[in-house]
Amino acid sequence: MSNDENDRILELEEQKRILLRKKQELLDRIEKYKNLNKDDNDDDEEDEDESWKGLIYNNSFPKPNDLSNENSKLFKIDGNSNIEDELLSKLDTLPILNKDLRLKYLQRAYPFVDIKILDTSINDSKLQFEISFKNKHTNNSVQFEMISEQNKITSFKVINSDNFSSCNLKNISSPNILLNLIELDRLEFKRHKFFQRLSNKISQKNQNINIEIIENNSCLKLNRLIFRNFPNENIKLDLYIYWNIQLDTTTNEINTDWFIKLNKNDQLLKNKIDLNVIWRKLIKEYGIEVGTEELIKICLFPT
């Protein structure tokens, strides 16, 4: 073995001794810190024990009277509570109870109606409210009374439906009817707009046709008088276009029915081919509005 190799081995052994010494120093320091932390924890536990002993022996726990005073500061949160007070005391994710805020968001969910609170009982178990529909052509409105106990609806009834002419609501007992009434009013609005558009189109094209909406807005009547010199006979044609919309209050289902009648000189005109069949085929071919216009041409302007 050369001298250089011997020198290298001696150098490495010296470095090894140095590293082992440093390692031992670090281990000693770690052990020292562990002992210091243990002593501190023991002191903290002793202080905590002393404080609890002081509470017990010095009777430092709250007295019953103190607890009653704290409870007296609490207040009930319900639908009539101020929204700020409710938010300050709210520690859960349940819906807000404030009825004004709930009514505001309920109104946003149903933009086609106005919801108005008429009366509430002292404990909010009984609620009377009115729903007014924004369809100015029907002006429908209904008043309801709802009674609830333990967050459950125990009674629901109509207290005034005089301003709702489409159907009889006297025997309604389910709150599910509300959504059906909203849909019923929307269908009546669509029917009125359809009759209105159809009337305007026909009137612009044919000045000698009389048009009116009859039978509680469920029928569009078109009348034409045909003058003939030979034979000396005038012909009166009346076309009735019906769109019935009814609410079955037993099942809460909305039923619609379309049909037409054609009278000649105030007598029902009976054809070999049913005009309703022709009408349905025209609607299938051209759509509801154009198909109905074509039907009017066939019935009131025969060749």
C-alpha cells in the first residue's frame, strides 16, 4: 500500500471521529430539551389543578340565579323577528324564518302572481293570504286560509273565490292546488292572446267579418253575411272556435278541449266530413295559427 493511500485512510478515520462526536452532542441536546418540556408541562398541569381546586373550594361556579339571569336575556326567533336579530343568533344552515324575506323570494319564484298576507294569528299557526293573478284579461284572485301545527299543514281551504270565474274552488282542501291555479291562469292568458292575434289577422284581411270573444273567453265567434241576388237568399255563416280549459278540483288536473262548430242561418251545418278532423290535419300541417286561418277560409269563404 502506498503512502498516499495510508494518508487517505487516516484522514477518513479522523473525519469519522469528528462526526461521531457531533452526533453525540446533538443527541445530548435533544434529550436536554425533552426534559425541559416535560418539566413545563408538569408545571402547567399543576397550575390547572390548582385553579380547579380554587373553583371548587371557593364556590366560584355560577349560581342558579346567575343562570336564570342569562336565560332571561335570550329571545325567541320566529317569522316575526327582525332579520338582523335572526342572523346574529343563527348558527345553522336551515332556511331563514323571517316571513317578509321568504315572501319576497317566493314572489320571485312566481312572477305572474301577487301574493299578499291578509291576516296571521298570534302564534302564526293560522295564515290567511290572497293570490292575485297578473293576467289583466281575467283578473282572477283567490283567498286561502292555512292552519299549521308542529310545522305541518293541518287545514287548508278557500275562503273567497268570487273573483275566480273559471272553476268552482269551494271544496279545495289541498295546498297543491296553488301551482295548478297558476298554470290555469297562464293557459287562459295564452288562449286570450291566441284569439286576439287571430282576430287581428282576419280583420285586416276581411273587413266584412264580425269577430267577438264569447262564453267566458272560451270561444271565438266569427260571423259573415253573404248577399246573393240569385237566388234571392242571404246566407249567414257563424263559425265557433272553442278552446275550453277546465280544472278538475278532485284530481287537480287541467283539461283542455278544442273543437269547432259551423252554423248556416242559425242551424248547425252537418257535413259528410267532420270539420274538426280537417282542422286537426291543418294544424298538423301548418301549425295552430296558420292552420286555423286556413280553416276559417274554408268555412266562411266557400267557393
